[in-house]
Amino acid sequence: MAGLECIVGLMILILGIAMNGIHQIPEGHIGVYFRGGALLEGISEPGWHTKLPGVTTYDTVQVTVQTDAVSNVPCGTQGGVVIHFEKIEVVNRLQKDHAWDTVKNYTVNYDKTWIYDKIHHEINQFCSKHTLNEVYIDKFDQLDEHLAEVLQDNAQRWAPGIEIISIRVTKPTIPKTLEQNYIEIESQKTKLAITKQQQ
């Protein structure tokens, strides 16, 4: 009887280890594998796969279109006024044929380096070269295009698998006293335009 319990226990242990080695890669992703912290050659496609339990680990990497939202980006304008961009959305995709190289060079968190950190840097560069009026009104409509161009140029040079599709920038928040001034200026412009039309 004790021998039977031992065999059943051993079978449960073996089954548990085998089940720990089975994993699933969801559609729209690829699997990358690590052993001892080193990235192993090759990727796996969506579906069920096996790995050495306790020895090999895996991670999934999205290779379909995704949107990374960079929140609360502060920047100082040329005149020293600090404003905040509440949200900047970067629509991007990691091309599957470059995914392994991108992970090898920048880890599975490649978007931290090439999207999140880069957006912070480029927004600060843009703000420091322009006045508040230029950032908030005159050049605001050019900002998303400028960011997309700079991010794609950098990705092309250093991480060719990353494709920047588009960028959406929300209007920055400015100090309340300055915001009231802009509202009054816009109101005066509207009144002036109405007066001109009536004449």
C-alpha cells in the first residue's frame, strides 16, 4: 500500500512539473525565452508551447498595433513657465521579424527606452526652444507630427523594428492665471471677428 502511495505521489509530482512547463502565447504576441537570464535564440508563435520548468522562463511580446499612453509630462518653456501635458498617446507596432533583436538589445521593456523616456526628452527639448504662446497655441498643431518624426528617426537608427504610426498630444495644462488671460484674448478675438463681419 505504501508503495502505491509513493508511485501516485511521484506521478502527481511529475505531472505537476510537466504542467508547469506548458504555457500559452496569445494571438498578436510572440514568445521569447530565457535561461539563466540569457535570451535564447528564436521566438515562438501564438498557441501552446513547452519549456523546461524551473530552468527556462518566457515572456510575451506584443507584435500588433498598440497604444502607449505617456502621462503627466512636465516641461519648461523658453520663458521659464512650467506646463504639463496630461497624456500623450503613441500608436506603435513592433515588427515581428525584428522583435527578437529588439528584445536582445533593449529587453522586453523596449518601449520604456524608445517611447516613454523619448517622449519626455523630446517634449522638454521642444518646450525649451519655444515660448509659452508657441507651445500652447502657435505651434501646438505641429507637435504631434514633430514627435512622430523624431521618434521614428531614432527608432530607424537604433531600433529598426519599432514603427511609430501616430501620436496624439492633449492640450497642455498651464497655470490658471495664464489660462484666464488666454481665454480673455480668445474672447476679444472672437468679438473683433464678429464686429468685422457686421461691418
